Amino acid sequence: MDYYGAMEQAQKDSFLPTDLTRDQMLTAIADIGDRLRQSRVRSDERIILHAQRHEFRLRLQRAEQVAQRLLGKSSAPST
């Protein structure tokens, strides 16, 4: 599987940003980082892990944006 195929698959399998807690997403990102540092990870696994980590980072970012909007801390000026 190539990089773009892995990214497409990760997006198909994506969940709502609130499906996991912030701590669960941070733990998943850290766990994937640990696996990527292992020398015995095959190149195709490495591509998938990178895509998964990227997806978790995007989900975390979206969840934080939603939380900021709900708390009224949006960086956009209100009119």
C-alpha cells in the first residue's frame, strides 16, 4: 500500500473527533510514535502508522477547535 492509499483508507475509517478523549488520542499518538521508532517495522506498516498518527493529530486539533468554540474562546472576532 502506498502513502496515498493509506491516507485514503485512514480517512474512510475516520471517526468523529469526540469519539475519544483528549488523553486517549494523546496516548494513541505516543504509542504510534513508539512503534515507528522500532527498527523492525516494515515499510508498508510504517506508512499506515504515519497515516494513523496524522489522523489522530487532526482529530485532536478538530476536537480542540470545537471545545474552544463551545467555551467562547474562538480566535475569530465576533461581530
